[in-house]
Amino acid sequence: MAIFALIGPKGLYLLFAWLLSAAIGSWVSDRKGYGERLGLAFGLLLTVVGLAIVLLLPGRPGSAWKLEGPLPKRRGR
């Protein structure tokens, strides 16, 4: 019989923080022109510190970060 309730809420919150930092790091690094893999690697290996590193990277010339800004503009219909 397997027991699954040993992790607890703290472990679940840490898991969510780990996954969110990887996803957000991947999205931000892609917008900055470095590709998704760099942000994913930083987010998975260094968690929240990796996300901070990706946010501190400068945007490459011609990237969506430089052309549109940090957040994409909403497209009208």
C-alpha cells in the first residue's frame, strides 16, 4: 500500500514554485531572444534564483523584449 500524503502542503507549494519559475523563465528568455531552453534550464536547476537571473539578462537586439517591451501588447479583433 502506497502512502501519498507524506509530502504535505509545503512540499506542494515548493513544487508549484519550481514549475512556475521554469515556465516563466522559459517564456521570458524566449521573449528576450535567447530561446526557451535557457530559461527552462535556469528555472529547473536554480528555481526562483534562476528566474531572477533570466530577468536580469539584457534583451538581444531585434527581440520581442526590445521591440514590444516586457509584456506583449494585446491584439484587437
